[in-house]
Amino acid sequence: MSYVKYGIRPEFVERVKLKLKNPAVKERIKLLVNGLTKYDLADRAKVRKLVKSAASILHEKLTDTQEEQLVQFVLGQKIDPNNTFHLIKLWGMFR
């Protein structure tokens, strides 16, 4: 659970995972992240916008600190959405 190292609480992650089980919410999030590249996920401004948009879709009110923690986490993972290994690693982190 490397997200804990960034100050992200496990309760928050569990709450978001539960909300993502709703098919309508899941589809909206999929539309949000569709077409993202590794360059998008390395750009602080784009990641911040994605975090805010996802929080809005999930009806989560984030503090500035929580928002920054999430942005730092995404940037720190150096995610390439076209790299299967990166996706498996993320999947394992949030199962």
C-alpha cells in the first residue's frame, strides 16, 4: 500500500473503491481517463485537474492537503497507461 506513504488514508481508498462499484460512476471515471498518456500523468496541472474532476464525479470533498497528496501519488507512480506492467502494479495496490 504505497499510497499510505503519501498520506492517503486507507478508509478514503475503501470509500472510493465502493463508489466505483456503481456502474454509472465507473463509466464517468472511465470517460475521464480515456486517452490519457504517460505525459498527461506526468504533468502536475493536468493531474490536479483530473483529481478535481474525479473527486467531483465521486462526490468527494477534498481538502487542499488531500488533493496535493493525491497529485503527488500519481506523479510519484510514473504511470504509463499503455504499459501493462504499470497497470498490473496499480491493480495490485488497490485490490
